Amino acid sequence: MGRFLTLLAAALALLAPSLAEADPADIDAAARGVVRIVIIAEDGDELLPVSHGTGFAVTANKVVTNAHVVRDAMLDDELRIGIVPSGGGEAVYGRVLAASAKTDLALVQITGSLRLPPLALSGGTPPDSGEVTSVGYPMNVDRAQGLAIGDIFRSQPPVKSRGFISGARPSRQFDSILHTAPIARGNSGGPLLDGCGRVLGVNSFGADNDSGDAEFFFAVSNRELLPFLRANNVTPRVNELPCRSMAELDEAESDRIEREQMAARQALAERAEASRTKRVRAQLEAEQAVITEREDRVFLAFVLLLVAFGLGQWAMALFNRDPRDEKRLRMVAAGTAVVVLAALAAYITRPGLDEIDRRVAAAMQPDAPNTSPEDPATGDLALQCSLLPERSRVTSAEAEGLDFDWAEGGCVNGRTQYGFSGGTWSRVFVPNAEDAVSVNSFDPDRRIYRVERYLLPRSAMEDARAARGKYKAPVCGEEGAAGKLGDLQTEVLAQLPQQPNERLAYECSVRP
């Protein structure tokens, strides 16, 4: 039996790389919105924890957990619900907005000033395989650490445990996900996350393991969670895009750039060949045309000279016949002079051999670009941008189109908002209301707008806000404003992780 289990483990190890592996940065980002939920009794001025579980934010001030986690507080008005954030900050109280015993779900409203980063829910059909992570506060870990009763009210990072989905199945009359990411008492109500940190379900209970069988655990599926939230007027963030790692996205982007470069080189070679062929054709045509025109002019001059000679013979015949007919003689003489001058003009104005080069150069001039005022190639642009899913990695952001106004020089609302550094126009956005730093960049030539989001813990956000507060965007028109802003943004950029959590790529076109 032991040998069989060893072989089985080896086989699973070989298969594991083919499954979607969790990105630690995404799991850490999702864990910012995970809280410990404590049921509290009061003994005078002393707060006594009765039990605890886990919850996670679905809006800034609403938390989901299991109904059985808050059942005692719902039955006893003297018990209170404490919410302890994981990323720092004071614990606050909450109250139950809705609960469903059938699906073991509850929605808790935060009554204090605490605001949490909401987790995104994975949309579509629940997966039937793949790596998952349970996040929560198991009691056995608290006991192993020897935490005192008061420590339960202190902000602490949640425990993360990995496993695999074993299947989706109905259980206890609700839709659930069977998995092997370990949970224990205290994990109830915590999220089950996919590799991108998106919620697949709400951890609820584990299989009986008294007989020593393999341990399996159940999470309430999003098929139950989404209708529950919507029935209680909560619109969660739902993400139905495939879960792709940033490494996969970078590799795909590198392949795309390589393909574009190869296509550009091929197009350049084709244009060069077409230009060479065009030049050879233009050279032959110009040579033939110029030589033909030269011969025609020389022939015309010769014919005119013959006409002039004939007129001269006629004039001599008139003179010999009647020298006194001066009027006719003057007319014939004038006609002869005119024809001679025309012959000289035809000969002198014949094209020279240098005309061949001029005609070839004129034939090689590029066609005028087809531009219109509604679609300017440069300058100020009013754009509408559409998300490119194949070039994006979205875990929590709202993946929608956007309108974007670009002013030459990176000027927006009287300030130089986009700095220029390393050949890239970019803007660092550090909001006060969200624990995420965005680096927005724009390529005016290709009209590609890109947003890279870094989901940071509270302490890192405070450092980023402090760095951002040290500078002010230069006014538009200031000499070197874009380059100056590019330099000023470097202190904030230096504090960001090497890889963003999300990348949203947009293709933009002029708004109609």
C-alpha cells in the first residue's frame, strides 16, 4: 500500500505542472479582503470570544461568511459580531443583513469605518479540476501558536493552504465544490480561490476523517453565492476571463512582438523589392519616353527646316519672276523666318538625358497619406478604447471599455499627467480610496492604452502615497514637462513589485 501511494504521489507530481498554478502575489492580494469573524460576548468591560470563523469582502463594507458562523449571534441579541481585518487597522463590528440556512451563506454589513478591498468572483461554470487555495483562520493554528484570547482581536495574516479541486457536486441540498485544500474549524466562511486569486466558492465543511480516510473539503459554489448576493442587492465583481499567469502573458506578448517584427521585416523586404521593381520599370519607361521625345523633336525640327527651305525657294522664284512684288516677298520671307524659329525651338527644347532621372524620381514619390480631420495621425485625440482579452490579465478590475482623451505632450486638464521616460508615455495613479497603484501608459502611434495594477498591502500603499505626495504634476507648456514628470514618478515606481497583478490592454480608435 505504501509503495502504491508513493507511485500515486509521483504520478500526481508529474501531472501537477499541467494544472493552473496559483500566483502567490494574486493570493496575497486577495487575502487583503479576508477577515476574521469573531462572535463576542461581553462580561462588563471585558470582551470574550465565543467562536470565530472567516469572511471575505464582496464590497468595501459588506462581508460574506457561512450562516453557521454567525448563527449564535443571530439567535442571541447579547452576542456581537466582530470583524478583524487582516491587513492592519482596528477591529469593528458588523450586523447580519441576510442569511440562508439552506446554502449556509450569510451577508454581514460592516458598521464601523473599516473599508476593505473586495474580492472578485470567478464567473462561468465551476472548474472540475485545477489547483485552488483556501484562505482563512483555522483554530488549530491559533492553538499551535499559543495565541491568547486577546490575540484573536489583533490583525493577523490569514493562513493559506493549497490543494486541488476534486469535482463539483451537490451536497446538503446546495451546489458545492469538492477539494483538497485543507481547512479546519475557523476556516468556515473563507474563500476558496483559483490561481488568479478569484473566489470559486465559500469554504463550509470537511468530510469525516475519523476512519483515517483521505481528507476532502466542501465549498459552497458560486452558483449559490452569486444568486444569494444579487437577491440581497449586492453586485459583486465577477470575472469570466481565463486565468493566465503574467509569465504566460509576457511570453505571448513577446511572441506577438516577434511576429510583428518578422511581419515588419517581411513587409520592408517586400516594399524594397516592390520599390526596386518600380524603379526599374520607371527607368525603362522614362528612357523610352525621353528617347522617343528627343527623336520626335529632332524629326520635327528637320521637317520644319525642309518647309523653310521650300519657302525660301518659293521666295527666290517670286523674286526672279517679279522683283517689284515686295508685299508677297515680305510675307513669304516672314513665313520662312517663323518656320525656321519653330525648327530651332523644337530642337532646343528637346528633353536632355537628365530628364530620365527627374522622371524616375517623380515616379518614385510616395502617394499622399489618406488622412481626414476625423482621424488625425497625431495631435489631440478623443478616443474610445476596447479591451483586448488576449493581451490582458484581469483578476479583480472591472474589464470594460473606456473613453480616453489624449493631448499632445501628455497634457490633461491643464497638467502634464503623462510623463515621458524610456520612450514610453506613462502616468502613475495612486488613489486614496483604493489599495492599488495603477501605471497607465499610452502609445500614440499604435493607439494602445495599457493599465497595469499593483494590488498592495496597506503599509505598501501608505509608502506609495507618501512618495506620490512629494511631487506635483507640471503645468502644460512648461519646458521639458513630460521628461520632468517621468523622472518624478520614478520614486513611486521603485517601490512597486517586479510584476503587476493585472494588465489591461486596450485598442483605441477616434470617437465618432
